[in-house]
Amino acid sequence: MKRAPFVSTPFLDAHVLLDSHPTHSSAVTALPTGSQAHIPHLGLEAANWHVVATNTLVLARIDHEEPYWAEQAAQQLAADGITVEITPQLRKAMDEDWTWADYPMPWCTRTEIREVSNEAQTIYDDIRHGRLLIHAHADDSHATVAVGTYLSSGKSVYLHGENHLRQVADTFDSPAQALVAFEKVHGGTMRPGPAPMTDIEHDAVQARTSFAIPGVEPVPAPEQETVPAYAADAGDHDALLNAFLAAHDDWAKWRTWSDDTTHAIHEDQTLRIERIHDAPAHETAWTVAAYETPVSDRMWILTATGATPAPVLQELLEHLADGDGWSTAVGTPVDEKTVTAATQPLAKAGWKHTVDGRWIRWTSPTADAGVQFDAFAAQHPTRNLATWTIWAGPNPDHPTWTLTASPHTPSTLLADLAENLAHGTGTRHLPATGRERRTSPDTTPSAIPAVVAGPTASRTR
């Protein structure tokens, strides 16, 4: 079956670390690094992230939805070939299920609430960037109302509410019509210009202008180096999967009874991915399985551990999306022709080829990665034994990560992975050269106050 094409995106020498803001509870920071850091930097700026320091951006909104939009940004960056790392604290915030207390439109779903607040955020950004000129404001029974004009179109609007509840309540063809109508209704409390900033707006401004933690010198962003794909950082596996699913509507995401695992299933139900979210580095974090029919026995299985580099997983997902050569004849023996086809890229790249009894091995010129074929396991295909093992690290007995595949794993898939091992590249963090230093080691900094929302902005679970 021909599957939806997956446009191969080369990995860039760019890494983005997403983290919670140190002093503002819902705001998010981004630290792009690498020789091509300007690419994610420009993309984040275009998505309303604010530059606060060299290679440091902040997303600060008035609807407290920063973790959600940061996750959307992470998926887009990953789809663009940029390595994204999300700190555990921010990941927890992304997964948090919360809603506004006393929300005035209780019939709205969580998605609809987010749409309403995003429209309010757009209005706020238009005012902040000077695209929407506010002529006057007034108090209307404990709600703030305002009238303004979009400078690009000349359309005038009547705004009702504040913060995440502000919305366009009416439109006018000219500023004169808008002001006359506004004064007629709100003449008693009408004041020129925009209303004073709310507490939430003040918090957003502070998050965009003050980044450093009092008493702590900022730690330089980690340096990176370009390395072979098999030696690259693991990156954010969840972001990789989410980007893959977002790009392919023929795959569906299924959560199991446990939040620790996500399943992705192709629409024909014969291809399945299992992702274990918090698997340790040396334990299985990914399982890919193929079936001849939705109810048949498994044809083949592939697994990858938690430390598998992002470029290797990206190559795997690209092949799953492409689908060329996916069908496997289960009864066909694994012969020399199959092995040669799967490992040809390694032979061409000069990887060392050795035979040791049942084991056939290909080792990188630097001996820090390899592929192993188990001839014994290949003769017992019905057991789905680990016939192929791809590894990288100090040696095959103590690998940093491994990927295993059963006998009937398509040779085209194995060849794509071998090509990636031989010629692919990625990025890896260099060891930190310094540690966080406090400017006043003999004193304890005062506690940083938490962001306190107004009455209409409190959270509940």
C-alpha cells in the first residue's frame, strides 16, 4: 500500500532548550544554540516569542497558555529538523489539565476556551504592537470596554472585557461612528486612550523584560558540536512523535489506560508504534510492529531504547511514512541477498566487516557504532528474535543505545537506517565548562513571589 509521502527534512545544526520561566509561573523560555541557531530564533520571533537576551527568547501571554503554545512550537521545530529539548518542569506544565475558575461561558469545551483566549491574545498583541489604536475606554458594570481602530484597514471595533476574556463585540466603518456610539452608551465613565494595564498584563511585561534570577549569574548556553547521527543527542522523543503525527493524518494517536504510553496506529491498522514516555536510556522506549492484516500474527518487530539519537528516530519515522518496500513475504528466508541489501551503505562507507561464528558484524571506522546480524536467530523467524542489533557507544557490550529488529524487518528499512548511520549527522552538547554561580554566596536570596492572578484568572483542577 502506498502511504502518504513524508518530506525528508535534514537535521540542522540547531538546538532549542525550552524551559519554564524562572520568575513567572506560566511563561516559557527558549535558548537556541548551534551554528544555525538563527533559524529557530527567527521562527520563534515570528510566533510572538520576545527576545530578552542574546539567544534567549520568552513566550509570555495574558491567557496563561504558554505551555500549550510552546508545545506547538516544539512540534514545528522538530518537523523542521531542529533538535528540541523540553525540561521536565515544562513538560509537566504541558501535560497539566487545568481550567479557569468561574469561567463565564461554562458551555465551552477546553479547546473552545483556548480559542477564545487566543483571540483575546491577538487583540492584546495588536494593541501592544501599535496595530490597534485605542481611542477611549470606560467601565461598564465591572467590565472594561474600549473603542479603537485597526490602522491597516481603518476598521473600528468595540471591545468588551479584559485579559483572556477580551473580545470584539461590534465593528464600525469609521472611527467617528465608533466614537459616537461609544460615547452615547458610556459617556459617564468614558476616558481617553487605553485602560491601565491589568495585573496579568504587568506580569507579561515583566516576563519579557526581566529574565535573570536575583543573585544568580546566568549560565552560558551549552555549546554544541556536529557529530555522526549515531552519536547525536536523543533530543525530545515525544516532540518527534507529535511532529510525525501532525504531518500525517493517516496515523492516529491513541492513549492507553496509562499516561506512560502512547500508541500510534496507521489507518489500515497493520502498522503500530508504541512509545513509552519515561523509559530509562537503556530500556525500550519505542516499539514498531507490522501485521499482514489487523487480526493476523505479527510479521516483524523493531525496538529502540530511550537514548536513541533523534536523527536515527527521524530516519525510522520517515521510512514508516513513506511505506516503500513495506510489504514483507513472511515465508521468505533471510538469505545472503537480504543481508547484503540491508548493509550495503555500511560496506560502501568502509565499515569493518567481520564474521564470528553465528555473528556477522559491521563496525564504524572509529569503533563507536556497529550493526550485528545473528544468523541463528534469522533461521527461526517465527520467534521474532532480535536478528539485527544496531548500537552505538563505548562497545557493543556497553552501548549507549540500541535498536533491534526481527528477521523479516524489511531490508529497505534496514538499509535506510544503515545509510543514516554511515552518512547522517546530528548535534551533541559539549560538556558544560562552568556551573551556576551565586553573586552573594553567604546570603540566601529572598523568595521569588509567585504570579498572582486576578479574580477572573484563578486556576482550578
